[in-house]
Amino acid sequence: MNIENRIDAFVVLGERMLSESIQNSDFEFEKIIQEASIHNPWFTAENVYFAIESIANLWFKRDALNSLIAKYPRTHFTPKESKKVVVIMAGNIPFAGLHDLICVLLAGHRFLGKVSSKDGHLMAAVINMLCEINPEFSDLIELSEVTLHGFDAVIATGSDNSSRYFDYYFKNYPTIIRKHRNSIAVITGKETDDELVQLSDDIFVYFGLGCRNVSKLMVPRDYSFLSMLKAFKTWQSLDTHNKYMNNYEFQKTMNIMNLVNHIDTDFMLLKQNESIGSTVGVVHYQEYEKIEDVLIYIDNHRDELQCIVGDSELIPNAIPFGTSQSPKLDEFADGIDTIEFLSKL
């Protein structure tokens, strides 16, 4: 199967993901979407639909795939020998690991996926769809919930604790080991109401569970949160999700008991904290005096950050508000180029 065949299949896959995820339809894919929250309460149909739309429109468009391919020598996609690449998927958001699947297959290798029990049904559904489109993929893809054997390289994503295990267990193999990261937004006080609404999407899509979700805000000293909190009300419906609200109520109780100052919106807490990572239902903020202080902060914490939301004219490599959960195909997690890694196997 040549690279053009692979691209053709991915384009059709994107089209089918969109056309077969219509609410109240009889498509098998739609039934799996509706059942996703049974296996994982965080995978609401709304979140799965959001992921499908982003993936289909940003990753599986022919222009996006051709643009990615054009960045590399042709030899990156025509290996002399196809290798077996284990991909250990995180399962924190819908279709986690799909970008790695795309890269491994485009690069001409075999994908051995260790799926998370939280996300296995969705990934299996997409892979089955891909194999229906081009049956040759059936010999190139294997999914399992147990550790796989007989592989040549590993791509693993997990917590800081699991990454230490991965480093030890796979020390004799070529690896990409991704640790836990979070994202921040840099606020200047000049944001429009629309930008603040878009910021709320960066925070609350997927309940804040993704590494690209904004978990911390850098704000000017004495910043007024009134406009921001008004914008956040677009996500008031989070208060209908039991698992999310259990986390929120617990954090609220702990903050009250420990006399921690915080702002309470009745569905999320905003509190001053230097930590980048925050728990579900909580967003941290830290004040700054001048933008140069933010640049120093970012430089000192670069290995903890997945992305930075804000004004790119002030913050190098910042992405626009509302785009953190819609990465392009050529945006690689942790800034590690997966295609380059695979080309060296």
C-alpha cells in the first residue's frame, strides 16, 4: 500500500466519521458514541462529537495530509522494513492515541495499540471503519488491553508516575515517552467578550481532562474577573454532570475547610495557586507585574507546558483563544516530531 492509498483511506475515514455520527441515526458508530459514557462517564456524546468534528476537519482532510507529507523526504514514508510500534494510549479524552495511529500508518509501520479500557470502544470503532475502507490495514493494526510483545519501538503517554515505569520497562527500545503536561492562558485584560468565551472552551471542553486544556491563568495584578466569569457561564450546564459536580463539591468543601480564598461560580472554583496543574472543577491563576515576567515563567516551566493560549504578538508560539482543543495535524504532543522518530527506526 503506497502513501497515496493511505491518504485516500484517511480522507474517507474522516468523511465517514462525520456522516455516521448523526444523532438519532441507526449507524453502528453513532450507537457506540451514545454508549461511550456508559464505559466512561467523562466521554459524553457532546465531547465525542466535538472530538470527531475536530479530527475529521483538521486531520483527515486531503490538504492537511498532503501538507504533512510535504514537510518530509519521501523516504520517511517508504521504510525499507516495516517495524512494529507499540502505542500505549492515555484514554483521558476521546480518541487519545489516534494521532499516533495516523503517524505510524503514514510512516509505513505496523500499529500495536494498547488501548485504555476507558477509550477502547471508540478507538476500535474507528479502526474497524478504517479496515472496512481499505482491508489492507487489517494486517497493520492490532489492539489489546494487555502488554504487547514482539515490537520494535514504543510511543507511550501517561502520568509522571507511569512515565518512570515506561522509561525503565522500555529502556532497550527506541521510545517517545510523554509525561503529564498542562496548558496555560496569558490574560492581558484587553480580551474581548468573544475571546473570553473562547477561553472557556479551552478550559472546559472534555471537563478539563486533556493536556491541552487550560488549567492555569496568568493575569495582570489586580485583574477583575467579572467579564471572565460572565463568559464562563456558557458552560453552566456542567452542573448537570454528576461526576464533574462531585469533584467540584469536594474541592469546594476542602477549600472552605482549609480557609483557602477562592472564587465560586457554583460549578467551578477559581483560586490563586502557583501550580500549573489543577484538579477537575478548579482553575488556578497567578498574577504578574509585566509581560516579561510571564516570558520568564514560561521559559522556566517549558517542560510542564503542552500549549500556551494568548496573544502571539506578546507570547511567542501562543495559540489563539478557543483553539487549544483543535490541534492541527502537524502539531505534535510535547513538541516531539513523531514522523521524524518513526523515520529513524
